[in-house]
Amino acid sequence: MIFKLNIWRQAGPNTQGFFEAHEVDASEDSSFLEMMDALNEQLILDGQDPVAFDFDCREGICGSCNLVINGTPHGKQQATTTCQQYMRDYKDEDALWIEPWRATAFPVIKDLIVDRTAFDRIIQSGGYIPIRTGSACEANTLPIEKDVADAAFDAATCIGCGACVAVCPNASATLFVAAKVAHLSTLPQGQLDKKRPAKMLKAMEDEGFGSCSNYRECERVCPKEIKVSAITTMNRLLYKANKSV
Amino acid sequence: MSEFELESHAPKGPLQDRWKQHKFNCRVVSPANRKKYTVIVVGTGLAGASAAASLGEMGYKVKTFCFQDSPRRAHSIAAQGGINAAKNYQNDGDSVWRLFYDTIKGGDFRARESNVFRLAELSTSIIDQAVAQGVPFAREYSGYLANRSFGGAQVSRTFYARGQTGQQLLLGAYQAMSRQVACGSIKHRSRCEMQDLIMDGDRAVGIITRDLVTGELESHLADCVVLCTGGYSNAFFLSTNAKGCNASAIWRAHKQGALFANPCFTQIHPTCIPQHGELQSKLTLMSESLRNDGRVWAPKNKADCDKRPEEIPEQDRDYFLERMYPSFGNLVPRDIASRAVKLICDEGRGVGSEIDGKKLGVYLDFADAIKTQGLDTVREKYGNLFQMYQRITAENPYQTPMRIYPAVHYTMGGLWVDYNLMTTVDGLFAGGEANFSDHGANRLGASALMQGLADGYFILPTTVSDYLARRKPVKAEHYQNQVDAAMQASKTRIKALMNAPDPSVTPDDFHRQLGQILWHACGMAREKDTLLTAVEKIRALRDEFWQKVKITGEAEQLNQTLERAGRVADFFELAELMCLDALEREESCGCHAREEHLTDDGEAKRNDMDYSYVAAWQYSGEISQPTLYREYLHFDFVRPSIRNYQ
């Protein structure tokens, strides 16, 4: 079936972007990105520059894909990355408006591709447990209550896609930071570094992300259903660390 | 190219002492001198990130490169099921020796004893390291680590983090690497792809890269180069690999003299979501762990194939894996399960949509598991996988059985490496899926993560140090001519891609055609005439590719079509070598099923008299005429037996 598209085109970070209209023929069983592939094949054959967009695993785990579809990061299916959206869910839409993540800290590189290396730098500021290869103790010497391990896992499933930033009116990365803090700092082996939340939040601000003011939009669009309770956990740790200084 | 003997440098002596002895024999670099050496690591998946982090911690200057926008996105992230380790936490008789034996048997006796034993030995340290990093493995209510079972083993030794084990292990390695970036010991470049090696005679002294954002070519010199760039399943176009996975780094290294081992050993994973249409861009894997509780079946009667599965009564269902392999049942190794599924579908008992006139699918049914364990338990174990299945197929696997069909998933073949993981190019190492070393002709489930991390955390830091200790640090000014030559070769190649004489076909279109040829000739069943025809077809299509490939946009900017074309060009050459290797190996073993060499029941007939070797191919300067070297395998501790899972 035919889909009508309005796609954001932008040659580079410092050029003016605009919406470009296209029509594409794609089966409703194809995925959203397969529909984009079909468009690009057509554009190449027509001698035009195809639309640049990020993707890789196409099974919802690598965190590469990042389209805003009709105003919603990742599209209408909740708890789902862009690559796992299927055209069967979009057949009743009059038109599809496709845009990049928009945030100061995620500058557009080209078309729908943005630079998310700010996330890497936030992790570098403290999003790890400092353990040298080879110096670990036997794994079962440290039992961890199942519910603690499960809660850490829930936070650890963050794929670093940046949808939380894209949807936030403040373009805040607080959910991303909190997910890493809630993963590492609640596990016994991660509790030594009390400064982790403060270091990571500072890095977040330095990168140009905004602060959290509890819109909770991030939770709504997170493809991995990371809960804002992670932010509560982080704030509690932050408070405790400050008190102990 | 020179003639040489393949020397594995595998140590002698008692198997259990070999790695210890070898580590002692390896030279070390003093802490004060380490910062004088630069190590390049290409690829930052499990093997690359863990190697880079460990080398950085030791004090070397490390430069890392990945084509993704962050190291955290490497395809290791998609590994679902788990990681094996011989911890014997279940007290079910596991040991390093048993893991060693299962792995070497699982690989159908086509791997080196020394390497496989080392892998089994290191498995336990990987779990310790990962737990210390904060990898949230599944735990029992007691607080201790949990295990599950995987194919090809009768003990429960697989550690897991729901269906996201690869993700959690990769994030652990990525975070360790991030810490070194922050310390300044690692300089990392994302969106940057290796184009070629910089060679000084027979030695690798660096790489040429293309910045994928600006299109700029850059040179990077180093004292040694480590390739951890993954496998080449995407040669088939449709595979479970990420779209970006490619063989370009290892293939270009091959063309610089690195031998390519066992290229035809490609793993077909039995439980993937069947193909549904023409436009499809990739196949999705459903973790092997599902076979712990899911029962595989097909209708007994062809007439039932169009019915809804719920309408087919129990007595008309053929639980064929349980029937054919009663002692391992649904948990037979991947190659065995895949061939059984193919057999059933070839008989005309497949279900689901038709591709090329054949129904390609069988059921994977959880009804019994849900009945005995309850919905919540099943959801707890496999929730995310069920959700993924439902998203893709619009069917609810809690109510109706999943449909599955085999798909290309992993490549056991790769660059030939010795016991030190060094290729036949001096100073060029290969780790993880990029090398051929440990899985023989078939990899067992939950062994890929184990091997990638064993290579990266524990083996490469030792062997790379040994290599560096024997050399003075390279001086950049000595290599200007070599850099210029490599740079020029990369420019010429890009120019040829951008300026095909009759640009009219997209790289993806070529890739799809190549994939179909390869899947039919060098997929689950291989046969001489089909392979010969495929070689002819690949050569013809490859010529057409260089005439007609169409790329729009410029080379000096972000250009995803150019990136793809470069990778497809390499797949075209590698695909031919895969077929030539499959032709040469006149036996069936593991994943490699030559139709001429199967028993009446369709089981692999191995020929140890003539083929107990690693086939290592050398580029001769002419793609179609590679030179074969044989590394004969010696089994001093296990006796190669007929693999029997019945």
C-alpha cells in the first residue's frame, strides 16, 4: 500500500532543515525501517541522495534507531523501538511526519542522524564499577538478594537510544543517568563509589542537557520501560552522599 | 605471497597445564615501558571492548574504532540466551574437562584441543569478572547465581540475564572501556571504519580508516593491530546479524596475507522467525533457551499443514526432535536441529507462509510449559522474547505456538590464528567471532560470549604483551611510504565504487541477489554441482557489480550507500571462497552437510582419515585461485567419535 511521508532533510549540522514529501509503496507487514529502505532504493535509482538514518540490529536492542514519528519518539507502539514498529499499525494514518531527535546536546549530523556521543561521555564520567580485569573474587562469594538483582536488571536494560531526551521539554537526560545509577549503585559491588550520581549529573549538565522537572514523558516513550522510580532512587543516593560529606 | 608452514604454536604437555605454562613462557613489558606502545583495536563488541579495556588498564596506549555511533551498539548486544561456564554450581557433574569435551564434540572435532581447553578453563574467570562489574545475572532466591540448560550439554551451566545476556555483558565491557577512555589510556573513534592495513613488508603497522561523517581517510600507526570485527553471516544478506555487520576488515586483512580458515563453516540457527516477504531486511532470532521449555513439532500429515495449530489434535503432531533424538530431545545442538527442521519442511510438512513454493516453518510450542509451570513463570523466563515475536508476527505466542525456521546466525570460520590469536600477518591479531579458533564446525549455544570475552579479557592481553615485548616501539616517521601506499589503495577503491561505468543497480539489490545464491548453494545443505554453479554465478554477478553499482551523493560526506557498497564488494569475494571451501571439504561435519556425505538418516558422515584439518586459504593475488594450506588436527586427549545425540 502507499504511504505518504514528510521527512526531515538537513545537509549538515549548520544548515537549515526542511520537510520533504515522498510517497512509498510498502507492504503493511514490512517494518517501519524496511519502508524507509524501500524509499531509499527508489531515491538512489532516481539519482537522488537517500535519506540518512541510523539503524543496526533491527531487533530492538542496539539502540541505534531513533525516529520521531508523528511527534512521538520511536512511534506509536509503546515500549517499542523504531525498528520494531510495523507498517500495519500506520495504515490508517493520512501522512507520516518523520523527524530526528531534537536536543541541543544531540546535534543533527545529517537528515535524521544525530550525534549522541554525549551519552558516551556521561558514562565515562562514572557509569562503571572500577574493577580491573583479573582482580575479581569468585562470583558466588557475594550473594545478592534476588529482588535487588532484578531491580538492577530492570534499570540496566536501558539501550541508550535517547528517546527520553527527545521527548522531554527540557531535553533532560535524567532518566538515562538515573537508569545507570539505579543499575550500578544499588548492587553491593557498585556501592563504593558514592559520588557516581553527582559526577554523572554534572556531566549531563556540561553536555547541555536540561534538568528534570517531572514531566514524566520519558517514562512514556522509553522502549525498555525504564521507570521514573529510577530517578527517585538516584535522588535518594545523591542526598545520602551529600549528607555523608 | 610466500609459502609457509602453518605453525599453531600450541604448547605441548598435559592439557590442563598448557595455558599456565604458556603464560609463563610469554614475555611481559614492564609497566614503565607500556605507554610507549600503541595497540589498535578495531571493533568494540565483546572481544574488542574487553581487550581494549584490559590493555588500557595495563598501561598501553590503545586506539579503538567502531562503525556504530557508540561502542555500546556492537552486535554482541543482541546475544540473548547466555554464557557457559564450568562453575558446577548445580552440582550436576560439570567440570572444565566436561565443558572442554562438550565444546570439542559440539564442533564435530574440527577445533584445536589446546585452544578449546583454554576456553573452558577461562570460562569461570569471565563470570567472576562480569559479576564484579555489575552484570545483573539471574539469581536464585538464595541470592546465588542461577543457571539454565543449553543445547549440546547434559549439565546446566549457562549463566544468563533474562533474554539479554549479550547486552548486559557488552555493557559491562563497554563501561570498563569507558573508564579507560576517561583515564586517557584509550582513544576511541565511533563512526569510523577500517579500510585497509598499513603494511611494512609482512608486518601490520597500522590501519587506514574512513571517517563515516566527513568521508575523510586517515592513517593510524601502531605497534600491533587487533581485529575484533565479528563474523560474516551477512554475506547471506538475510541473517540474524545486525545490518551493519560486515567482513571488510578481516577480508582486507586476508588480501594482505592473513589466511582465512574454514570459511564454509557457518552456523544456521534453528529457531528464527520465518521469512515473510520480499522487502524483508533481516531475520530475527528466537533464543535457543526457548528450547528448554518449548517443544518443536510439525503436523504428521501434510493435509494438516494449512490448519490452525490448535485444531491439530495431539496424536497428529510429530514432536520430531524428541522422536529422532530421545536423549537430548529439543536440546540437540543447532546444526542437528536445523537439519531436522529442513528435513521436515522438505517433506512438505512445513507450516506458515510460502517462500518459493514451500512452507518454511515448524511450531515451537509452549502450551505444556504454561500448563505445568504457569503463565507467570514462563513470562518471567522469556517475556521479552515473546513480546518481540508478537511485535514482528502479530501473533500471541502465549496462545498459539511460535513458528520458527533456521537462519544464518554465526560464522565459525574466520581469520586463521595461532594459539596466541595472531594471524599469519606479523603483528595482526584476531579475537572473537573474527577468528576461527574454538568452535570447529559448529558452535554450541552460549559459547560465543564465552569465547569473545576469553579472548578479550584474558588471552589477548597476555599474547599481545608477549609480541610487544620482543619489539621496539614503531616510529611514525619510518613509515611514510607505507602509509601513502595504503592510503592510495583505499582512495582508488572508493573511486572505483563511486564511478561504475553503467550505474543502474543499488548495492542492496546486488547484495540480495548474492545472498540468494549463497543460501541455496552454501546454506543448510551443500552439493558439488550446485556449488560449482554458484561459483560461476557469483563471479558473473561480481563483475556486474563493479560495472553497475549505483551510489548517489559524494564520497567526502556521510554516505551510507557507499558504506554498504564497500561491504557488499567484499562479501562478493568472500562468498566465492566460502563455496570453494565447501567444495573442497568432501565430508559432512557439524554445520557443513555435503549431500554426498550423509547417512541414510540424514546425519553427517565425517571423514577423519582425509579431512581432520583446518582449511586455511591464502589470497594468491587472484580471487578465484586461492592457495589451500592444511593445519592437521591432533587429538591426544579426546577420541573423535561419531557425534551421537540419540
